[in-house]
Amino acid sequence: QVQLVESGGGLVQPGGSLRLSCAASGSIFSGYTMGWYRQTPGAQRELVATIAPGGTTNYGNSAKGRFSISRDNAKNTVHLQMNSLEPEDTAVYYCRYSPWGGHVPSWGQGTQVTVSS
């Protein structure tokens, strides 16, 4: 079992920035991808960004050029720096731990991000 604890969500004005963090604990495999996804009411959960242990990143279209994902392997944490936020970025953001080798992934409880003036 892996537990994920997210932090850093909140209310921000358009054009502002937020930094989300996610800490993993428990039975963590040596090889895993960490990522952020987001979801709005009535919509499917969508990819924001993922990062592999070596630092290879993958971004969803909405995040390219504005968001940056990073990880600290020693601390089993992942961060999402979000800049130039827009009202369309308002969503619940979820952290995901995806171990390699077909093992079951884990999700965090979600953190609300609201972009509004």
C-alpha cells in the first residue's frame, strides 16, 4: 500500500501561480512514475503531467509552457509548479503513483485549485 498526501491547492487570481506537492509513503517500489491529473465536475480525469525516475517528463496540452513537474526521488515527492493560471485551470488536482511492472497505481485524495478574480 502506498499513501499519497497532496498539498498546495487553493484560490489564486488569473495570471497567478501555485505549487502543488505530493508525498508518497508506504511500500514504494524502486521504479515508478509520478504524475498529476485533474478533473472538473462531469468531465473525465485528464493528464496534467508525469515524470519518470530519470526526469523524463510528459505534459498534457493544457499544461505545456505554463506548468513544470519535478520530483525528489530521495524524498518520494513530486511537485507541480503552475504559472500563468487561467480560470480554465480550476479543477481538483490528483497525484498519481504508478509503479512499473504492472503493479496497481495509487491516487491521492485530490486538492482543489480555483482560479478566479
